[in-house]
Amino acid sequence: MMLNRRLYACLAAIMLLAVPSIGAAQSAPAGTAQPYPNRPVRIIVCFPPGSSPDIIARIVSNKLTSQWGQQMIVDTRPGATGIIGVEAAKNATPDGYTLLLAGATELASMPALRSKLPYDADKDFVALTRVASVAYVIAVHPSLGVNAVRDLVKLAKARPGQLNYGSSGNGSGTHIGAEMFNVLGGVKTMHVPYKGASLAITDLIVGQIQFIVASPIFVTPHAKSGRIKMIATTGATRDPFLPDLPAAAETLPGFEIGLWWGISVPAKTPAAIAKTLHGEIVKATQSTDVREQLARQGAATHAESPAEYAAFIKAERERIARIGRRVGITLD
């Protein structure tokens, strides 16, 4: 009898241990997903600190930090014309905690003009939305006596192969923009590549080259001082930030080139997280304070669906490839 009582007591104790307490039942079981994001999110930028994409990434990430209450970290990975940064994002865990801010160079020019890349811009990433774009300007040395695109075309036709233009490097947007001018204007001007737009502008100021297609961020201060002259912008229509300048397309239909940046995530990122990211990014870029901050950089904001952004990237890549084939631009 005593043995049975002891056995029953042991069985009862075991049963009590097997039944969770009320408090334990109410706590989240191990492995339950927590709301996204629950830790810092990084955004990879393919160019160095202080560059236009870095500035744009910091503006957007600061807003996302305030919206989420979760820290955004800008991770600059410059080098190899954007390849280093894109590869870092491609190889990141696709969990929504690594974003890629990339643009015309990494997603359009490089895939269009280089036969081999260590990434596939379409298959390795999910496009979310463009966040900002900046039209270039066409600027000339004042000694040319050129006041408009038609004047530059006329001069180039009168002096074939004698006018030089500078770019920020072979295959860059500034290179492609000037070659677009050659193609659409039916002229031939000579390419002088530099390691950066600022170096090309310096040579334009002293008259070593005759014109350039470049970012207004770099050109405008020198134009205001009279050392160089801006004659047009390169968007499809007039730039709202430089409304007094005509668009080159008004003289050369089809002329459109500029800088743009958008945000993507590594392929296989969960669809629900990608959807959340898209909504938050659009909300951030369309907020009044972000629009004003980007406007001070001469940049317009965008709100696109992932499908619209993916289609835009593809169209830009195909357009640049056509120009590259026509004038023989290659990055191989």
C-alpha cells in the first residue's frame, strides 16, 4: 500500500511537470517569427562616402529609421564600377536585412556594355522601386560661342572630329550621353575619358576640352561663376530644377540620359518582406521632408511598383545597348 502511494505520488509529479504553467502557455513558443524588422537593416551603396548615391541612401535610410524605429545602416562598398557592392548584396542572406541601392551604372550600363559580369541584375535581385533621378546637363566652354544645342551641332558639323568632350570614364553615363549627342546630331566628336567628372570639368574650365555631359551638382557652381556655360538638360522634358534650360530633346528628339537610383533586395527574399519594404520605401520617398532634401540635390523622387521598376531597368539597359552597338562602346 505504501509502495502504491509512493508510485501515485511520483506519477502525479511527472504529470504536473509535463503540463506547462499558465504563464508558460501565454509566452511565445521558441522559433515564433517576430515582426519585421526587429534588428538593424543595412543598405549597400556601390560608391564611396560623399557620392550622390551615398547622400541619397542616407536621406532615405534616415527616414526609414524614423518610420520603423529600427536603425538603418549605410554600407558603402566602392570599387570595380559598382561590381563589389552588387556582389556583396547578391551574396547576402535574403532575409530583408540587406538592401541594395544601385542605379544606371550597375543595373543598366554595365550589363548592357560588358559581356561577363559576376551578377545577373534580373535573376539575382528583386527590384522594388526607383527612389531618385537626376538629369545631366550639357555644358560648353564659353569661348566656343555656343548658346544652344543646335549651335553645338552646327559647330561640330563644321569641325568634324575636332571638338573634344570629357567623361567620367569609359561606359559611364556621361560617356553614353555625349555619344548619344553624336548619334542623334549626326556629328563626330572625340572622347577624352577621366577618372571622375570633377577632373573633366576642371579641363573644361581651362579649355582643354570643349564640352561635357555631367551632373548639374558639379556643373552649376562653375556655370554661375561664368567659367563654363550650360546649354541644355538631358531629361525627356525640361528639368523642374533648371526650368530656364531647354531639354536637348527639344532639338534632338529621343535624347534622354541621366542618373537614377533604386532599391532592390537579393533574390529569394520572402515576398511578404519585399512587399513591406516596398511600401515603407515609397512612403519615405514621397514624404515632404525627403522630397525637399532630394530636391536640394537636384533629384526628383519616384514611386513605382516593383513591376514598373523592373520594366524601367530593362528598357534602360536595352536603350544603352543599342547606343553602345551603334557607336562601338564596350566595357570588355
